Amino acid sequence: MDPLIRAIFGEPPVGINLTESRVNDNNRVVITMVCLVAVAVLLRFIARLFLLRNPLKADDWLVIGSLVATAENVELIYKVT
């Protein structure tokens, strides 16, 4: 630990591990949520195109763009950590 941080804040409390990381747990949760969102978007498109026989509108394309941007963001974060 940086001596300046230790001088300002003192020693960490007993039982606190400052080297502990929950990055892998967080990554698993985020990837699971993105997969669930992808399934929801796929079901939306199936319902829109095949069940209701409605054409795709601007909001549908924005959903796809948002999903792609989110997936790319998750991929970038996963590669960095």
C-alpha cells in the first residue's frame, strides 16, 4: 500500500483484504444480463415480424444499435480486466 495513503487514512481494518477482486463475478453477471437482453430482443423481432407481421420501424433499429453498442462495451471491458 502507498505510504502516503497509509499516512492519511491509517491502517485498513482487520479482516479487510485490499487485494481481493470481484472482477470475475461482475463480468459473469454482466455477460449473463447481455445474453438475456439479446434473447429478449430476438423474441421482440420474432413477434414483430412473424406473429404480428409488422414492418421494422426506427425504434427496432435503435434497439439493435443499442444492443450492439452494449455488447462491444462489455467486450472491451472484459478484455481490459
